[in-house]
Amino acid sequence: MRLPADIPVLEIGGSHVSAALVDPVTGLMRAGTHRRITLAPQGDAREIVDRVARCAALLPTAASDWGIALPGPFDYAAGVAWYHGVGKFDALYGMDLGRALRVALGERMTAAAFVNDAHAFLLGEAAVGAAAGHRRAVGITLGTGVGSAVLRDGRLVCSGPHVPPEGRVDLLGVDGGPLEDTVSSRAVVRRFTALSGPKAAAAVTGVRDVAEQARAGSGPARAALDETFEALGRALGPWIIGFGTSVLVVGGSITGAWDLIAEPFTRGLRSAGPAPPEVRRAANPRDAALIGAALAGRVPACGHLRPP
């Protein structure tokens, strides 16, 4: 009996692209196949496509269908990029990225199926990670913004009475404003600056720096993190509890401060009502989106995420 071929996958982030082979039987990444190179998010279109294709070409694979995870705004069904004013990939606006990559890779890429990176993250965690065995799961990724995905019985949920618009928590509000004005890397730095003053904040560029200050005993740093992530819990709590979520999986670069953010985040969830879900840090933070990308094409995407 001929075994199914490994699935080549890509994850395109704001500053990097990763590639790997995923075993379709076990759902696990093949050991030794992970590749990663840097990207310049403000580079020109040719440079970005060439870097992605260069990373893909590092994999030992012949003609294959590929799964590709990447952030929105993007038309995942058509493979067309709609990035504009989001701090990355503006040069790709309106590009048929699927076609561009097929041209760049030639016979190595017979087809490309795209999936939102936050969706791929939760699909990967549901397959072999922290959400495995849960019928109703929610995943969020914390970084420059807040990504999210909702799963019911292994399928992405895009709408419903207890689901944010398009399944996107970044479209929610908190404390009278957009969620990401309060919960994002830039928002944490802004809050720390307001509490500590510009002199103390001069060397702080992101959440990692604020976390280091908090661990060193800075009251303003700890307060900035507490306020931010308790607010996130309050914003997410009502619909997560209403959806009947049994596990909430958290990933993204900000989870490097998990020792500082887990407690206020959980406290915020509990303030929204009884029986909050179990909160887990991602079991496969590096690999989950790549593993989930192998399911692209088999799980319908949520919306096109094209900006107005």
C-alpha cells in the first residue's frame, strides 16, 4: 500500500516565512524539515514573493499541493492579497499570490490552499495540541494585534449569536473603544508610558521590554500588563462563555510574558460570568500554524477579509 505523501506548508508572518512538511497520517511536522527565513514586510512585491519562494524551495518535495497560512486582509478562497494600511505587505495589494507563487516555484507547486494564520493556529492545536479532544474551542494569538478562531466539532465557525463578526475578536470593543486600542503590543507600550512617564519608557519598544521591567519590580509595568489583559478577558468572556467553549488556547509572541498575563486575563474572563473555559497556553507555539496549514482546503475559511 502506498502511503500518502507529506504535505508541504508555509506560514507567512509579518517578519518571517516558515516552511515544513506535515505527515498527513499523524498530523505532525516531519522532524528536521522546519525552515525559516526573514521577510521585509515593507519590501516590494517581487522581493516578498522571492523570499517566500526561496523558503519553500528549501523543502525536499516534488510536485505537490501546498497549504499556506498567513494573516488578513486576504481573500483566502481566491488567493488574492488585500493588505493596505495594516503595517505590512502593502506592495501585495490586489496580487494573486497563489499564481505568483506557482510561477516562482514552477512544477514544485501544483496548487495552493490558503488559510488565516490564527485559524491555522487553532486547527493545529486541535489536531495535536492544547485543544485536542475539545468539541468547542477558541484560539487567540497575541502580538501586534489579536487574532482569533472558533471551532465547533473540528470546523471553523464564522457567525452565530455567540460568535464575534467573522469570528474575529479584533472587531470587538472594550471600554468604549476598539479592542486593539487597548490590547496590542503598541497599546501596552502606550499604557506603560502613560503610567511611568516618557523618560522611563524611552527604552521600551514592546511587550517583552515591559515584561522585563515588571519582573524587575516596576509597578507601572505590572499595572500596564494587568489592566491590558484583564480588559481582554472582560471583552472575550461573554461570548466565549455563551458559545459553550471548553478550552481557550492562547498563542503569539506576547505569551512570552505568560507568567505575568495569565492571571489578569483569567480574572477578566471570570468577571464575565460563571463557568469560564479552561485557559491553556499553546502546546505547539512554533508549529501549530504550520500543522493547521496542512488542513487548508479541507476546512472552509471564514469570509474573504477584504477591506472596504
